Amino acid sequence: AVGGIVSVGLARATTNCSASVVTFGSGCIGSAGAMALAADSQPWLGSAFSATATGFPPQSLGLNVLGLPATPTALPLSPAGCSLQVLPLQTELMIPSVGAAHSSVLIPNDPNLVGQVLRTQVVGLELGGAGALQQLTSTNSLQMTIGAF
């Protein structure tokens, strides 16, 4: 209210630089079933992009791979259909709990990143009784386009 006059207005913020996430490929089948990666948020400039990987067996670790889109490459020590679809720029070790692991990547508030396309994917490291690596598995990949308001 200004000078006793009440003004009500509605506004809607829009952008022509929208954030988006597209799923590529499918996860492969490990000892606990199919692995999958799903986005929990959108990749907005100056925020955290988060995702959840599922399908981990009890004795396993995850490796979150962030990078550029790449032609699928078969993973060694893995069942048929397991591939890496990311050219790695950054990796992060993940410790799953009850078959799932969460990742979060901070997107800097740098206008030069608007429209940049990145991919993320999780590689599962299935461990044997003595902690030795038994096999590698992988989720689908998520292709992100960084957006801004």
C-alpha cells in the first residue's frame, strides 16, 4: 500500500534459457537388478543439480561421472549392455544406502555456462566378500542443459 492505496499485481517470471534434463540409454542389469538414474532437480545456474541412482546391491560403491556427451563405450568386467556414455571431466565416489545413492553438483553462477550441455551417469562397482571388484554396472545417463532466469 502506498498512500493508503492498495495495489495488487501478479507477475510470472519466464526465461528463454530453460534448464532441461533428458534421459539417454538404459541402465544395465547387475546382481540387484536394473540400475537407473533419475533427476531430482533441474540444472539452473547458481544452484545444485541433484540426482538419485538406484539398483545397487548390498556390497557396492558408485562412481558418479560428470562430463560431456560421448559415444557409448563398453565397460570392462560388466554384463552385456553396460556402457559409459560420458566423456569424464569430474568423478565422485558414492556410498549407496539401501540400494540408492544421491549426488549433487553445484552449478556456478557464471553466465557463460547458460546453454552448456553436460552428461552425468553412475557406474556401479560390485564388490565381493573380500572387497575385491567383481563387476561394473551402469545406469542410464542424464543429459543436462544449464538454464538461467
